[in-house]
Amino acid sequence: MNQIIIRFLVGGAVVSAFAIIGDLLKPKSFAGLFGAAPSVALATLGLTIATEGASYAATESRSMIAGAIALMAFASCVSWVMMHYKVSALLVTICSLPLWFGIAFGLKYIWLK
Amino acid sequence: MQIKVDPSVIGQTRWYEYAIRFLFGGLITAVAGIIAKEFGPGIGGLFLAFPAIFPASATLIEKHEKQKKEEKGLRGTRRGREAASVDAAGSAMGSVGLLVFALIVWQFAPRYSTWMVLMGGTVAWLTVSVLMWHVRKRV
């Protein structure tokens, strides 16, 4: 339970810090780079290595490659839809989440078996 | 195009907008750990690149850009959408850097010290992301 609370607090702080850096920067295309910062990974991998060992963290990182490819597709889809259609950011981002799940899990089971 | 720091954004953001991002960031970090414990690191690792705060951040950008235009007496709906779209395009470029980060941790975590691997991965993420951004600007 303690570890979950620590993860929550550290994760919240690191993710917020990267988000604030992104907010401060201009142009928006550059600021957007921080939307794909390794914030969750930085918050969690240190603790994972300390508690579960380096090879466990390495396995997580291998899967993270699939997650990153899925994030690229997700962000590209959100960008394209928002540029071409009159829909709100909240609607597009939430409706595009199944794309992330499909690609991440698809790559995990096909490529990273 | 020059990269600038605009501190005025800090004042535009409400406390609950910071709190929402903290909450979602914290939740996904905790949930990624729980999923890894329940289903193994192969599944948990996927969530290290989950776009947890993306909906909140994109909504925030859309709202702020819209407000800026409306303060000048213009309708800012389109501008807000375009700004969120451009930000998302930046995130797509940053994802390439994130992939390199994951690759570095995967390859080097078992052999080198934690801080060195995480620091090296972060520097690689930033370098690759900025490089991608510059290349995209020139094309």
C-alpha cells in the first residue's frame, strides 16, 4: 500500500513538472514534445529497479517501446482530427484512446511476444 | 522559429487544472505498478507510455488559446483547436524520443547504475525529440 502511495505522489509530481515545462514553452509544436516526456517511466522505474531488480525494469522498458509507438499514432490521430474537424480536444483525445490500446496491445502480442 | 519561455501561462492556469494533471499523473503511475504486479512487467510496461494527462492538457491548451482570442474580441474556437492540434503533433514527434528512452533503459538497466541509465535515457529523449522537431520544421 505504501508503495502505491509513493508511486502516486512521485508520479503526480513528475508528470506535473513536465506538463508545466510544456506550458511555459513556445511555439506549441515544441511545447508538445513534453507531452511525450518519459514522466511516468522516470517516476516508476527507479522504484521498480530498487524493489524488483533491473531485469524486471528492462522487461517493462521493452514493452514501453510498443506503448511509445502507440502514443505516436494516438498523438498523430488527435492532431489530424483536430486540424480537419470541428470537434473538442476532450472528445477527440478520449475517443482516440482505444487506438492507443489497440496498437500497444497489438504490438505487444504480435511483435514483443 | 525561435523557442521562447512564456511565464504568463502560469497565471492563466487555475489550481484545479494543476490538481487534475497531478491526479491523473499519480493515478497512471500507481496503476502501471499495480498492472505490472498483477499481469507481469510485459503488460505493465505498456502503460509507461500511456497518454494519461493528454486529454487534460489538450483541453487546457484549447481553452487558453480560445480565451486569448476572446479577450481581443474575436471568436477563438478555431484557434484553440489548431493550437491543441499543433501541440499533439509535437507530442507525436516526442514519442520518437520516448521510444529511444525505452530502448536505452531496456538495453542498459541490467548493466549500469539506475541514475546513470535514467539520466542517459532522459538526455536521449530530449535530444532525439528536439532533433525531430528541427527536422520537421525544415521539411
